[in-house]
Amino acid sequence: KAGVTQTPRYLIKTRGQQVTLSCSPISGHRSVSWYQQTPGQGLQFLFEYFSETQRNKGNFPGRFSGRQFSNSRSEMNVSTLELGDSALYLCASRYTLAGLTYEQYFGPGTRLTVT
Amino acid sequence: AQRVTQPEKLLSVFKGAPVELKCNYSYSGSPELFWYVQYSRQRLQLLLRHISRESIKGFTADLNKGETSFHLKKPFAQEEDSAMYYCAPRGGADGLTFGKGTHLIIQP
């Protein structure tokens, strides 16, 4: 079974620009979550999508948005980039069944550098 | 408020010494706690979950509901255990964040 894939793997953007990151979950996984990872803050939850609906959202400004498509693939968008947005953005997918919690499978991440 | 705390940002121990990475949680209900590990230049991956009661790579973790803790332990550290370790309530799912992580360094 193929793992979670993320594209692109590396990205360099300038302040004020916007960026779109893509995530393809493991086949059969309908839940996709996004995290921002930085040395100072560790892993911070951005949002989770399930069946094309945002199910949960972390404490990030509205510049961070996402969506999920009918094939469970997901994208996240960051508008008006700031230097502090430089981070590793991780996508994770998991199998879901009501009442049970399954582990997250993580992608390799997209390294975003804002200059 | 529901949260998980990993009090040690960095933990350095010598090879062969015991290791304990602390995780305390504040949580309503009965959480399903997980430990994730991220080795250098590798993906974040599940190490173990408390419901399985497994020992993975020599690590064990016991859920102590009285102390609301889920510490990760290994009796004899090995150099390949050097990594970032994250405690996660409910596996990080359902909008809950991971702990901030503990960077474990095993010195030769």
C-alpha cells in the first residue's frame, strides 16, 4: 500500500505571496489532517478534513485554509505569507470507523521557506 | 481544558542507561494515548499505543489514570533511539494537538 504523499517537497516563497500544498492520503483513508512543525512549537494542528468537510480546526489565522476532494486528496493554502510561516507542513491520513481511533500515517512533509 | 504536556524539551542519557520520557495529560473521559517517534530524516510514525500493551523496540508505556500520565520507558537506551518523541491523546486525531515533543539524545 502506497504511503501518504505530499507535493511539492520543498518550496521557497516571498512574503506576501500565497502557496498551495497538496496531500494524497493512503487509499481507503478518508480523514486527512494537516500540521505545522517548527523547532520552537513542535507539531501544531491546523485542520482535519473528512469526506470533503472540515471537521476540526486548530488555532491558526484565516490565512490558512484547506479543502478536500471527493477522492480524499487534500490541499492547504496559505495566503499573504509571513516569515513566521516558514515550517515543515505535514499531512497525515487515517482510517476512520465510528467510535474507534486509528493511528495517523504521516507524509514526508513540505518544507516551506518564506523569504 | 484538554491538553497534553511533555515537560522535557531535551533529554540526554548515556547508552545502556534507562530512559523515561514523561507525558502528562489533562483530559475528560478515557483517552487513547499514543506515542509517535520521528527519527532523523524520517517520517513521523507511530511507536506504540496504550491499548495494545505492546513493547516496541524495547519501549513500553503505561497509562496511569490516577496520575494522568503516560510515560514512555526503556530499561537500556540504545544509540538508535535518538529521535523526537511525541505523546498524543487519541493519536492526534479529532483536532487535538500533539505534545510539544521531547528530543531524546543517546550518548555513546
